[in-house]
Amino acid sequence: MTLPRRLRGGRWLRPLGLGLWGAVLLQSGISGRLDLLLRAVFHPLVWISGMVLVVVALLELVGGGGAAPTPRQRTVLLVGVVVAIAVLLVPPRPSFADLAANRDRELLDEPGLNFVVPPGQRSLTEWVRLLRSQPDPKLHAGDPVRISGFVLPVPGDRPQLARLLVRCCLVDATPVGLPVLWPQGRPLPKADQWLELRGVMDTERFDGQTRSVIRAESVRPIPRPARPLEP
């Protein structure tokens, strides 16, 4: 009965909140949700942080929870506990299309391009970087294309096939996409749908300029990749 007496006056709220948020981080790693939010190189930091929070929570429980919180602090701690429980019960499911629609699409610090990769083996992001470094659409017309990505609606244009580039996590995500001439007679794909597309690079006039566009020959729905974010 000694422990409950020590935890009177809301002293239990702080260790409970720390433990729950530690559980949120650990659950994110166990469930694979981190792959939707963060580059893999940073995953160990999340695991370590989650374990540290759980250990600190246990130590505070054993020590009595520290000083009793003020009414205002108690309210803040209670809100944190409720939010942590909600995240555990209903994990967030980010929409890449919604996120991309509100982000700048200009690439920064272009990495070096690998020109050795044959056209049919280039990823979507490799195509985007190549087209930005060699913007003449005629250079690539007729090249075979086999890429995958999510459907990104574009105001005033057809949906594009896109990916998200990240340095760290979704906070600094930059969307990159390619225009597509979708097969005729079929409805346009829905936002956030993941597709594998095969076709050839072509050109078209759009908004008074000639641009590269993928003429899709086959479109196949695919599951979202386990690690959809690209560096």
C-alpha cells in the first residue's frame, strides 16, 4: 500500500504519460509504421527513445512520481495521457497525396545522377533527376519506363505518379512526380493508390511548352511498399 500513497495528488500522471508515449514509439517500430514516417537510418533513435521513456516511467513510479502537479499541470498531463492512448488505439495513417499537395516540389541539393542505369531500370526519382538535369524532352522520347509510385492529383492536369523524398522524416518531405498519359477508356486512378506503370517516354504540349510524359501501356495496382520514402 506504500506505492499508492506516494502517487496521490496526480503524481501518477507524469510516469503514466511517459510510459504511454514510450509505448507509442515502441509500437511504431514493432508495427512497421516508422517506415511511413521516418528514414530507416533514424529508426534506432526511436527505439532507444521509447525504451528510455518506459524505464524513466518505471523509475518514477517506484520513486513516488515526484512532486504533486499543480491543477494546470495536471490538466496538461491528462491531455497527454489521453492523446497517447488514442494514438495507441487508432494509429495515424498519413496520406502521401494530401501531404504532397501542400509541399514545395522544388528539389534542393541534387545528388549525382547515375547514367549507367538503363532507362527501363530507372526508378521514378532517377527519372525526375535526369529530366531536370537534361530538360530537352526529345532526348528521352521512346525510352522504356518501368516505375512505381502513388497517384498524386495535380490541379489543372492529369494525376501524376509520384514519390516522397526525405532527408529525415515526413516533416521535410519533398514530392516528385512524372506526368502520365493514362490508358484511354479507363477511369483515372484515385489519389494515394500505389501503381506499377510500364510504358515509354514521350512528349506533349502542355501550358504552351513541350514536356516529357510517360505514355502508359500497362498499369497494375500494387501494395504500398514497406519503405515508401526515398532519400
